[in-house]
Amino acid sequence: MNLEVHNWGLNVCNVEIDAITASSVFLIGDNDEMILSSFFDTPPEAFTVGAIVPLAP
């Protein structure tokens, strides 16, 4: 995904952060490149493949 944002004339005077989640990004200023990644750390034996309970016909 390519995203281009122009915030010309934007002034930040005061910032209050009430909560942070596991996948948060807080950025003030310029950056040339932002690389985001994620991973799923649940062990393979915890996956349930298929229906958990039989479905009625």
C-alpha cells in the first residue's frame, strides 16, 4: 500500500495519550519510510481446522 499524506501548516502544541494498544503507532514529524510487520505467535497445535461442532444438514 502506498499512502501519501500532506499536512501542510499543521502545528502540534500539546499531546495527551490516554491508552496504548498492542499495535499502535504515534508519529509527529517527517519520515521517509515506515515498515510495518506482524506475526502470529499461537502454537500450531492450538489451531482448530474445520468446524468445532458438527453442523446440522
